[in-house]
Amino acid sequence: LITVAPRPAAEPIPLNAHPGQEFNYLLEGTLRVVVSGHEVVLKPGDSIYFDSAHSHGMKAVGDTPARFLAIIL
């Protein structure tokens, strides 16, 4: 269970990469996710699945934290 605190809108999204596949299911808040330069915005109930060897990062959108379930295989 991951909680991402809000950050200033102008602040860049920190990126990372690691071996495996990743599944994220958003529980609360709004989350901006970038994978290999492609950006999506998740709302509660949304999910994303991607190869985590690709450069990726996330940032809470708005003034509230985003909470999501992360499963890395």
C-alpha cells in the first residue's frame, strides 16, 4: 500500500525503473503516472499494468494524497 503526497504542480515527476511487471490500483485521490514518456491520470477504481523496467514515476494531483495498491511481479 503506497501513499504519494501532493507536490507542487511545476515539480517534475521523479522517474525510476526496476525489473519486473507492475500493477497499480488507485484507492484514493488522483494520481498522474508516466511510463516511458506516456502519461495517464488515474482516479479511484482505475488501474494500470506495465513493464517496470521502463522508466516510470507518479505524482499525486491536487491537494490530497493518492493511495494505491502496488503489486510487483
